[in-house]
Amino acid sequence: MKKKKEYRALNSRYLLTIFVYILVQFSGMMFGYDLLLASGVPDEHVLAIWTVISFSVGLTIAILLLLPEIKERHQTIGRVSRLRAAGWTIYGIFLAFFAQIIAAQIEMMLGIEMGSENTEALIEIAKVTPVFMVVTSVAGPIFEEIIFRQIIFGSLYKQFNFLIAAISSSLIFAAVHLDFSHLIIYTAMGIVFSYLYVKTKRILVPIIAHVTINTFVVSIRILFAEHLEKLGQQLDQIQSIIGGF
């Protein structure tokens, strides 16, 4: 009876956390944007600033809701030590990059154009309002790992095998981002993060891997945008010379 009550309480916390995540996604259109506009925030910064506020508040609420489980996880059988977790994190970062490269190559072979509209839109917002990088690089990845790995994947993994649970949670992840053309990449990343979670029994490991990858991509695209553009132009010139044009 005690275990059933604990299980129901856990499910209730999970459902409430998912509800908070959904509310965060739609809170801007519901009231957030109008609230900031009324307070005098310039139009071009409204979306970014509200997203930072809503994700920060939502993530805090989610952590508080799951705090009882976080404390219990210290007793989890098979949970790796902090030292091994650090090693798995480093390994996971390289594994995630490798998986993304392989997935991108597969998509190219299938004729899918490189570049994500969702990513491009986020990068443009961050360029206009740099504080938005708090969401793209930190708050967003943490919240997503809690929702898609700890809750959705974790729940599915109790009922199905690893691949079914990992692929299903990754498809949901892609659907939330409205980026169906890159399902292979989302699935590849989801499988890697799920694998890290299963092998270490520590949600912090895929969280750090996810945060590192997002931070790297955003930093390269924003902080080194001019250098990348110049490099691209130089490569074009070299190709023109080599081609005899």
C-alpha cells in the first residue's frame, strides 16, 4: 500500500511538471508578451525576455516538485560515483557530437537540407537579445532533460525496451520543437542522452552533455559569426581558384 501511494505521488508530480512545461511554452501568448509590452519593454526584446523569465520560473518549480525524488535517487542501485559520472559526461559529449554528425550525414543522403529553421530562429533571437542565451544554453536543456529523459523516457523505459523508449521520447521532443524534417538528428541525440541516463542513473550526466553541446553551438554561431562568414568567403574564393573560374 505504501509503495502504491508513493508511485501515485510520483506520477502526480510528473504530470504536474509536464503541465508546468506546457504552460511555460504557451505563457507568452497567453499573457506574458502583453504584460511586458504594457511595462514598456521594446517589441524586439519581448519574446526573448519573457522566455527567459518563464523558463527560469518553470524550471525552478519543476525542481521543487521533483525534490523528493531527487533526494531518493541518492539511494538508487547502480548509480555511478561522481568521478565515474564525470567520465561518462565527457564521453557523452563526444558521443553526442559523433551521433549528430552521423545523423546529419544520413539526412544529407536522404536529400534533407542541412540547417534547422528552429535553430536559426533561436540564434536570430539571441543575436538581438543576448540574455536569451540563458534559455538556449542552460535553462532550456536542463528543463528538456527533466521532461524528455527523466520523466517521459524514464516512464516508457519501465514498460518497453531501451530503443522503443528512447525513440518515442525523441520523437515527442522533435514534435515539441516543430522540427519534423530533422527527426533523425533528434532521435540520435535522444538515444545518446537516454543511454547516458540509463548507464549512470544520474540525470545530471545527460543534462551537462546537453548544456555543453547547446552552449558550444550557440557560442560558435553568435560569438564567432563574423569569423565563420569570412572563413566561408575565403573557402569560396579558394574553390573558385581551384576550379579555374
